[in-house]
Amino acid sequence: MSVTFRAAVTGDIAAITDLWDAGWHQGHGATAPAALIRLRTRDSFADRVAAHLCGCFVAEHDGALAGFVMLEGAEVYQFYVAPAAQGRGVARTMMAEAEHRLHARGITDAWLACGVGNDRAARFYAKCGWRDVGRRREPMETAAGPFMLEIIRFEKRLP
């Protein structure tokens, strides 16, 4: 599946929010603490998309959202692929684009957080050359303030 990339714009907020809301609950709903799940409402995702829009880019296929990535400093902050695009090579293409954009900003050591229990994502990151450097507690952004969560930290040296 071929995709094109572009910077996200205000008109993308609703589609990104829908994908993030559904994808987060699919990937984390069975393993995240109940208190965090309660904080992960559609409105909370919409607010976060708006707040991080300048660091977001979208992947499109035939004019439809195939996925999105948010970059924050040296971090791949969010990474989601639409269900219709999963298993079609889009995720690898998106990750390569994210790494390219980080490198173009002068980042040589990148990182990302993977939810403990999100085994599918962890396998994908490892296949893309990201190295699991262990578990740690990190603050997750919520409308109620930081929520400390155990994550798996992945790191990668960019060429």
C-alpha cells in the first residue's frame, strides 16, 4: 500500500482523534490501569491532538487517513496505523519517515515508550531495529496531570 506524508492540519484533528482513541483502547485497554483508562476519553485525545498538532504528520492512502505519528523532541511520541492499513507495510514506511524526520532535525539518539502488554507494538519496534532498554516508570500526559506508568523504553541510534 503506498502512502503519502504531510504535516497534520487543524482539519485533521477529528480523524486523528478517532484513530488515536480506537487504537489506544485496542492496544492498551486490556492492560492499562483502570484509572488511566477512565482518563482516556475521546475528548482527552482531541485535546492532545490539538496541543501536539505542530509535531504531527499523517500518512494518507487515496485521500484517507492511513496513520499518524507525533514527534516530541527526540521521541516518537505517538504512532498509530489505521486498521485498514495494518499488515500492508504502512507501519514500516511510517516508522522510516519518522526516523528520517527526527534525523533531519539533528536527532541521532531517538526513543519511544511502549505500553507494557502491547506485545504487537513491541515486536514491531524490535523488527524496525529499535532496542528494548528495559522497563521504567514514565509520566503519561492526561487532563488530570501526569499519570505515572510502567513502560518499555525503546531506543535507536539514527544513521
